Amino acid sequence: MPVPESAEMPATGRAALPGVDAVLRFSGTAAVVDRFGRAALVAAVRERLGAVRAAIGDDEGAPDAGWFLAAAVADLESLRAGAVERVINATGVILHTNLGRAPLSGEAVRAVVAASGYSTIELDRANGGRGSRTAHAAMLAARLTGAESAHLVNNGAAALLLAVAALSAGRTVIISRGELIEIGGSFRLPEIIAAAGAELREVGTTNRTRISDYARAIDGRTGVILKVHRSNFRMVGFTEDAGLADLVALGRTHGVPTMFDAGSGLIDAPYAPALGDEPPVRDAVASGVDLVLFSGDKLLGGPQAGLIVGHADPVAVCRRSPLARALRIDKLQVAALEATLAAHLLDNASAALPAVEMLQRPIVELKKRARTLVQRSLERENQAPKLRALSLVGAVGGGASPDVQLESFGVAIVTHDPDRLCLLLRSQSPPVVARISEGQVILDLRTVAPEEDEELLRAILQATNQLEGQYAPRAGRVG
Ligand SMILES: *Cc1c(COP(=O)(O)O)cnc(C)c1O
């Protein structure tokens, strides 16, 4: 039964929510039905009503029929657009795994668009036959890192899986107990080695592993000596590690191949002086290790990818493995990777690659932008949010350089309900991802592009207004 819309209708709580019919009678519904169909609209309205009914407090103002229609339309639009949308990253974490790690360069984006239709991805232009999808990108990767050869796969984990399977299946992998890492929840080194059909041969202790520990472990079943960059944690105090050069020499003496999982893909030190002890890939290659593995979307600043670079023979063994096809890189990744590697080779990484550029952003620039944001917010006559500029500490992220604190600058929003304000910021279009520190909502500008400042300010104003105003759940996707 339709609810009579009389003056006695309660203004707050569940009892004040409109019925589905009332929403469908709202003006403008016909156009929505034309666009999405009646059934889809009814389902979206029901979903929204259910969500608000479950969440609304007795003394909270209830949204009206017009609000529900607008929210349902927003949901239907985002359903059509898909779940992946652009966000403004105000976390200060450059390689934020939840936000897709490295943002692609303009050239990489153009390359992806070009490759998304029919493309030359596997065409040999000389004879019209089948070519290699990765030959060019692999050549660039080898040239950039100083390696003889390279092979490309879907991600860093796939690189390790393939390399261990190709070189050491049915044999043992010698690794230090101090390097049995877990990255990002689902990447656990011992499990990958087992999945590759190899057996772990742990040596040394958590904090100390000497070259003699490796030497004692070598026997007829040894497949490979693996060294892994610890990436997301650091050890301090009484620690000891065997260096790559010593491991390479040991491997050569016994005819055992060596492998280094470098993780982050820092190519060489100069482009990021703040990066502490991230191991440059070029140095690792120069040490003579047979294979060096790293990710495409960490400090390389490109798409998700796994790069295997090193000596020609072991790289060829990886390429010929039956797993290579299963772990292969997608054509869009190849296109973006070519552009990314080219930017490094042309010595243009700082200007072209957003992740590299953000690492180097001068603090004075961030300071100026923060102050402008505060100034602009004060121009609002009423309901100006309480913003203040402040210095911050950001992070590289992506499991790289956990001990590096990037000096940064941004704004804090003073609020009584930081959790809810963060939710409201994530509900804007585009969503803004912030962090909470000491009860304030913090927006770090290092990871926000200067072109996004205007949108950021608009989102702050809207979210703070919504926080002060009535109940305002996410005007986004269903569910
Ligand atoms: C990040 C990382 C990986 C995993 O790479 P993905 O590209 O995330 O699959 C593997 N090893 C190390 C040392 C890493 O830092």
C-alpha cells in the first residue's frame, strides 16, 4: 500500500523512507526506464532502499524519493561503466597495491589503446607469418638492464614460478632462511617454490646466512641458488648476508645456476636517490647472476608484468618451458611495457612515468598546492571545511623500500567523524582515497596530480557538506 505523503509523515528513521512506488512515480522516471529498462530500475531502487533501511538510525534524516531515484541511476550508470574507475590517490603511497600500483604514462596509455584493436602483436611484417609478441619489449628490457636476453610474463610471481620450474623442477632450491618472504598476502615464497615442483633447501638462520651455509647445501640434487630481495621488511641489528657476487662465484664453481628475485624493478640508483637499499637491477645483472626477476608495475613504473632478464641460455630455458604459455603476458601489457621501457631507455623516465615523477616531486611545490587548497576552501562563504596545510610522511609502497619515508605535504581536514568522512570521500566521483591520522583525515598531495587539485577540492567540499547534512550513503555502485 502506498504511503500517504502527509504532513504527519515522520521526518527521520526507517518509517520516513519512501516506498518503491513513490520513487517510480517521481518525475523523470520515464527517461530512466527508457535508458535502463523498468526491471533494472526497480531492482536498483530496491537495493538502495534495503541498504538505507539497514543502516539508517531512528533520528537520522531520511532521503526522499528523488534521492533514491538519483542514487539508483548512479548505480545503474556505474554498473554499465564497470567496477574499475579512476580514483584520486591522496594516500601519499605511490605504488598503492589497492589502487593499481604504478599509474601508466601517457605514451603507455596510447600504446594500450592502439593495441586494443587488431594490432601487429604477433605479426611478422616481413613474411606475413606469425611473429613473437614479446620480441621487441624483451629486446628493450635486455638493453635497459644490460642483460643478454629477456623473457616477459604476466607478473612478478609468474616470473619466479616459471624460472624455478624451468631451472629446478624435481630438484632443490637453496635459499636463506632470512629470505622466505610473504608479499601482499598471497605471494609466499615457499609455496611458489613448491608449486613450481621444486624442493626448498633452507640454509642459515633468520638473521645470518653465510656463503659457507650455501656451499654446504650444494649436492647432486641442487637445481638453483636463489637470492630474494626482502622487499617489504628490513632487518636491523646482528645480521649477515651472502652477497650476489659471492653466490655467483659459488654457483660457477659447482656448475649451479643462480637467480635473484629483485622485486621492485629499480633500474639504477640515480632516478630515485631516496630509495634506500633497493637493489638496482643493472647492478644485479652486472654481478653475473644467471637470472634477475622483477615486476613491471613497481619502481619500473609500468604495467603489471614480470621480467626475467639474464644470460641467454637460462632465459631460453624459461621461454621453452610448457608453463611459459600459461604465464604469458597479455598484449595490452606488452604495449604499455614497450612504452615504459622506451621512456627509461630514452632517459625520460622522470618526466614521462608518473610513479618516477611523483618520487621526485619537490616539497616546495607540494607545499604551495596545499596552501592554495586551504585558501580556496576559505573562499566558500558558508560551511567552509576546516582545512589546514601540514607536512607529512609518505611511502613508496608496492612492497618496496618500507624504511624509506618520503617527506611530503598535504592538507588535514578537521572533523568529528574521520571514518565517515573518508567513506564520503570515497563516495565522490571520482572517489578520493585518504588516510586517517590522529583523528584527522589526511590528504597527501605527492600522489595527487596537480591537474586533480580542482576535483579534489570539489570532493572535499561535497563530502564535508554531506557529513554535516543528512544521511548520505555512497552514490556509487550496487552492493
Ligand atoms: C612484489 C614482489 C614479487 C611479486 O611480484 P608481483 O608483480 O606482485 O607478482 C615477488 N618477489 C619480490 C621480491 C617482490 O618484491
